[in-house]
Amino acid sequence: MSRVSFEEFKAQRAEFIAQEEGRALGADVVLTEDEQKVNQYLMKLKKAELDAGFKTPSQFFPSRHFFTVLDEIKASPLFKLIQKLPKGGILHAHDTAIGSMETVVKATHKDHLWQKGEFGRDDPPRFKFSKTKPDELDGNVWRLVADIRKEIGSEGYDQNIRNLFSLYNKDPLNAYHCINHVWSVFAKIFISLEPLVTYKPVWEEYYYQSLKELYADNVSYLEFRGILPQLYDLDQRTFGPEEVVQIYYDLTEKFKSEHADFIGVKFIYAPHRLGDDAAFEQYMNVAERLHKKFPTFVAGFDLVGQEDLGRPHSDFTERLLKMSPSIQFFFHAGETNWNGYTDENLIDTILLGTKRIGHGFAAIKHPRVLEEIKKGNICIELNPISNQVLKLVDDLRNHPGSFYFSDNYPVVVSSDDPAFWCASPLSHDFYVAFLALASARQDLRLLKKLALNSIEYSAMSKAEKLEAKHKWNISWNNFIDQTVKLIAQ
Amino acid sequence: MSRVSFEEFKAQRAEFIAQEEGRALGADVVLTEDEQKVNQYLMKLKKAELDAGFKTPSQFFPSRHFFTVLDEIKASPLFKLIQKLPKGGILHAHDTAIGSMETVVKATHKDHLWQKGEFGRDDPPRFKFSKTKPDELDGNVWRLVADIRKEIGSEGYDQNIRNLFSLYNKDPLNAYHCINHVWSVFAKIFISLEPLVTYKPVWEEYYYQSLKELYADNVSYLEFRGILPQLYDLDQRTFGPEEVVQIYYDLTEKFKSEHADFIGVKFIYAPHRLGDDAAFEQYMNVAERLHKKFPTFVAGFDLVGQEDLGRPHSDFTERLLKMSPSIQFFFHAGETNWNGYTDENLIDTILLGTKRIGHGFAAIKHPRVLEEIKKGNICIELNPISNQVLKLVDDLRNHPGSFYFSDNYPVVVSSDDPAFWCASPLSHDFYVAFLALASARQDLRLLKKLALNSIEYSAMSKAEKLEAKHKWNISWNNFIDQTVKLIAQ
């Protein structure tokens, strides 16, 4: 036995690192000369934040709870650059949690809005738009929001609305003591928000404003989940699933006509996994109808809600297998810390042929699942900030995305419910992923790959993808040109 | 395109799960009829704790900081069973942090002990055994511990010693704000403890007592790291590295003669990675001498200290390559959250041919490292509680050990510095590993495999391993017999 020479060792080490770099996500991207310039600048910014974090770990943003670093991140030059970067699409986000809650705040200034119950209670207030005072079934008094607003002051009222529709808290680690607690608050937001946003004019405004905000965040495609709640108007008309999807479709077309470089939107029907068997039959029925009526706009089917508390996926398998084979699945699975419990939803969803996996946080504990993900090119939709806020992981350097990034797993970075944690539509998730999930060695090629993956793993047809890539390429090249100019200044 | 039948799906699912179970650590172990009985009992206890945790996540012990659940774990029937289980050996632990600090508390009752400085200060007190008052170089007053003990009361004094030599804190998350902070307190414990334990009579008592505690915890083999500090006695004699190792050797032989079923001990010389080049030359010199003088008792070489703040491994490579090729390496590597920084020590240590890897927490982010670990059968020494206390991970369900367990990586579970966090020599780490790193499906076969791995991946010779397995088998069979009787009652 003998040891190698130092020269030989250094050569082996360089080769080893080159092999690892060669396996990482984005390693196959070849940068142009201009992209290399942008990359140098990007990596200078990245290295500055990493080096500062390495020196003072308690200050590293992605290791701390997102709520405690929100303002500081906004001032980061790296974050600002990532905001400008054309990030492609969001493939995992939920209907009423994408656009900022400011649209909802504005909605509470509209006429005919009623409120029952007070702010700051465990049981959140209920809202309802109505020409006349709604029925008081439970003895609680409905009051006009306009009157309450006068009483407590308009700014104070708005702030109450902001607090109500956000998980934001200055002291999040003490405010949310466990995963079930934060999920219960999270679920209450959706419930309390629903009658506000399902008022048809607000619904339309909120969706359109969400697209505007996406676009401003340099996101040009959206594939979003929705439960399709019934909408209503002041004339007591109600609107069912097909009509709601039609609203999405029409507004999308309108937005595209006004923003030529915007790629488009697809919708994934995703009702709640807590529903009973009768409700589930209803969901499947709706899914079939939507699939026929909107064969390209409605991309497929999913189930939402906290997996640990919801019904296991195996409860639904028999029914799901009966769905039209042309309906594609985009299942949430493995959004859990448990091992040998809820995480086995991953197995069901893969065997059901899911096209993508929402979260896949627990996939790292399942070697056969990992194999199938690679073999089947099943995209994992990572949502790092969501996973932190909803208490799967504290320090994002421990997020399994690191593993997926390191060995070129098919992944995209998405944002889940950014509005509920005061994040931008996608930039914050890209920022933490780039700093904490990626290796210090991963560079612009990773970000470019993530953008390209969001097109590649979307539900778009081949022709749609071609057009999408073309549009994205133009935006990307503009970004590169502008950044090169900026650096040269 | 069509979907499979429900029957076919169920068959596929069962096969998928069988394949995953077949890949997990311990899947190759075949249980006897009696072992199956013990397994049923073990799994009943495990399932009870998992189910309770699944229902109330905030109460699941391995998700909470070890200090906050220490007393509750001691009452767990699962923990009690794991204590009794013959766990094989500890392959990763440090000289003066294995046995309980009660031995040190007792040592402060000895005559001729002096103290300089007070308890409860940032700068911890210094100790020295001496017939006469030691020199006061810095103006601080040396006082006899016997006098201080009288002054503040004997029990109060003992409690101060316990507090001083432990990281234990009732509110650990607020007490230690970052990894560098907890490491600085941790390092101070070693420094403050050294002149107390390097008093030769205490050194001998502490080591012998550590072996007794290991043995009581049903650990029958030890491969431990030490920095080999200079010992002293009251006659101002000092004892160098060879003499210290000789003490270890002689006491080990004594212990073995008194405990026929104890397998034995080996030592890994592991000086501090913060040393300068001159110190490092000295270390290598000592390593060569020890290797010649104790070719079997001294198993090899390592470096200790916080990797993030220490010198990178590449600083030492050139020198390490010059060491006698027959000296084996057992390097710490990847005890970090960073990715593309300190974690690259993994690459250096693997290329240096390390026989095992201490911690390997970051290996999961390095696909080529993972490959080499499997190919070279390089054992990862996991120390889950240490990683939590020293702030690499909060919820142990996020520990990378889950990944290693799920796909049969060569691993052992060890305990690092159990005395400093008031843990038993090995049972607590086995307990959290079994609940949080393992799948709910992993059973007695995993625990048996971990015990067997601790022999397999030790530095013992083939002949020593044969004897070790023989001894361990007897203990194991006794454990199975006794547990079967217990269950039958």
C-alpha cells in the first residue's frame, strides 16, 4: 500500500470536482460570452452573501425564518438581479394566494360588503357582498364594512385585513408552535378569504392583478391549482366550475393580448383531499366535464390540503383509476417530515402516473421513488419558502432540494402561496434556492436551467413549448443585454 | 393510453414497497423465531410513539431539542428496551466526553485541587491539582476548591461543576443563537475540563468509569478519538503521548480481564485541526511513533474541531500524503450545513483513502461522494444528537441519516460527546435514530444491522472481528432470550 503523490492528488481532486459539477442541475447549459459576463457579476453577488453567512452564520438569510429577513432580502443586490431575471413559469401555486393581498384590501373598500365577527379573534371574521344584510343564522350580527371602517379608521381597517390574510408574524418560531398549528391558521385564511374573493368582480380583479404581478416579477407563464369555488354577484347569481374556468380563460386571453411576451396560463383542478366519498365523486365529475370543455386550458387534476391530516392517497386510488386516461395528474405528494406514513403518498402518485410531484419533500427518503422520478422524468415542484413557513424545515440549507440540485433531478422552483407570506410571486423562492439549495459552485446555468425546466415540465404541448421558449428567449436575451450594459457602467 | 386496474395497482404498490424495504439498511438480516417475537414487541412500542407523534407533532421527541425531552425519553419503554439491546460498539466518540461528568464532579472532592476564577462568568474557571498554590501569572487568585466548596456549600459546588461541563440548557434554542456560538461554549468545556482530567489519577478514573458506563449501556466495543494531552501528577511528573496511550491500553486490558464479554478498545489519534504548520508536524511525528509502538491498539489518525472555523482539509493534504501508508485515516468530514465550502473536505478525505467518515452530514449534497462511499464501503459515523445539539439540524426527521438508512449506505450510529449533553453513551442516539432517521417500517433488523456494522466497520483485524462477533452474539442471544421471557410474562 502506498499513497499517491501530491501532484497526482491535486489532479484527482480537480477531476472529482469537475465530475460533481458536471452532474449538477444546469451543468449542460453552455453560456454565451455575454452570459458569462452576467454570470461573473451574479457570482460576485452570490459569493458576497455566502461569505458573509459563512463568517456569521446567524445572519445568513436562508437559514433564518423568512419572516425575519423579508425586508433585508428586498435590499439584497442579488435578490434585485434575480427579480429582473426571466424565470420562466410558476408550475406550483394556488389560485387565491398568488397575487398580493393588497388587491383584497382594495376590495374591502367596495360597496355592499358585510362583515360578521371581529378581527383578532381565534374565529376569524366572515365577509359577504350583498345588497341587503345577509341572514343571521348564528346570532352574530352582520355589519357593513363601511361602518366598521369608519369606526376603527380606514388605515386601521386595512391593516387588520392584511394581518388576517397573511401568516406573517414578527416572531414566527413562537407564534406557530407546530406544523398542525401553522396549517390550521393557513387553512383559516383560505376559508375567511373565500367569500371576499368569490364575489365575481373581486375574483376577476384578483386574478388579473395576479397575472400583472407575475409579469412584473418576470414570470411569463403560470400553471396554477384551484378548488373552483362557486362565485356570486349582487344579483344573487352564482357561477359554477365551468363558468369560473371560463373567467380564467377569458382574462388570460385578455392579458395575453395586452402583453405579447407573456406565454400563457394553464389550470389544474385541485379540490380538497379532506372531502368525503360523495364530495370526491362530485370532484371527479367536475374534472371530467372540465377536461372535455377545456382540453388544453385545464391541464389536469390534483388534490390539496395538509397531507398529514388529509386522507391518504390510497383512499382515492380506486376512483382515480377510473378517470379518463387522458386526464393528467399533478399530485401533491411527500409534503411531510414523516417516514413510512404520509410520505407513502409518493408511491401511490407515482404508480398513478403523476406527471409532476408537488413538493416531493420526502422523496429523498425513498430510493425507488427517486429512481422512478429520474426514469420517468417526473418533475418535482420545489417550494422552499412554503416548506419553511409551513414548518417542514427551518434552515433551508437542509432542504432536500440540495440533493435534487446536486444530481440533476428534474425539478422546478415554485412558490405555492407567496401572497400569504408576503413574498414576491417567484423571486424570493429563486433567491433562497440559489443561495441555500444550490452549491456555492452553481451559477447562472442553474437559474437558466430552472427557467427552461419550467417550460419543459409544463403541461404545454410541443408546439406551445416551442412558442414559449421563443418568447422566453427574447426576454432572456434582453435581460442579458441590459445586465451587460449595467455591469459596464 | 389507459389506466391499470385497481387489482393490478395494488399488486404494483405492494411490489414497490417490498422493493424499497428490500433496499433499506438491515433488510438482509433474517430474524429467528424468537427475534421475531422481540421484533413484534419492539415495533408495538415504536408504533405507539410514532402514532402519538403523528397525531401531536409538537410532542414527538426527535423533532424537539434533545435537552427539552431528556427526562421524557428516559421514561419511554422503547428507550428502555433499546438500552438493554447489545448495540455493538461506539466508533465515534471523544476521550473526555464519553463517561458521565459525575466522575469529574467526584474528582473535585479530591485534595490538592485549586481553582482560579468564578463560576457563571463568560471566561470559565481554571483548575489545577497541586500540592502548593500554583503560580499566579495573571493576577487572578488561586484558591483551594475545598475552601470554595465550604463557602458555597458542597452540593451547590457540585452543581456548578455539572453546569460548567455540559451544554445542557432548559431553553437551548434561545441559549445558543448560532452554530459558532454553541461551538465556542463546547470548546470552552474541553479547555476548562482539561487540567481537571489530565491529573493522572482522574484521567485513569475517568477512562475506567467511561468503560463501565459503556458496558452498562450494553456497548461492548469502543473506538475513540483523543488529542492525547499531557498528563501530570502531584510530584510534577508529566506524561507524554506514548505514556497516555499506555495508560489507555493497560486500563483496557484490566477492564477486559474483569468483563469477559467486553470486546475491547482501539484508539484514534485526533489532534486539533486549528493547529499551525509546526504543531501539525509535531502531530504527524506523534502519529508515526504511536503507530510503531501500538500497531493494533492505535487504529489511525484524524483531526478534530469545528470544520467551518478550522483549516480546510486541503491545507493538510501534502503532509498527510507523506504519512506512513499503513496509518489508516478516520477523518471527520462534512460536519457542516454549507454547500461548496467546508463540505468539500469530504472530497479530500475520500481521496486520501479515509476508512470511515466522521459525521458525513453534508455527503448527501455530493453525488460523487455518495458513489465513492458505496463503492469503497466507507462507513459514515452518524451522530444524530450531536448534530442537533451543535445546531446542524433541528428536527431529526430532516437528518440525512434517513437517506443513508433508506438505501443501505454503510453507516453506524455513534454518540460523539454524549456526556456533554447528558446522554447515555449510545442508547439515546440509537433511540432517536430508530424513531426519526429510520422509516416507520424499519425494525429490529435495522438495530441488529447497526450493531453488526459497528463491528464490521471497526478497525479490528479479521480475527478480532470474528471474536468480537462471537462475544456480541452471546450478548444478543441473551437479550433475545430475556426479552422473550419478559414479553411472555
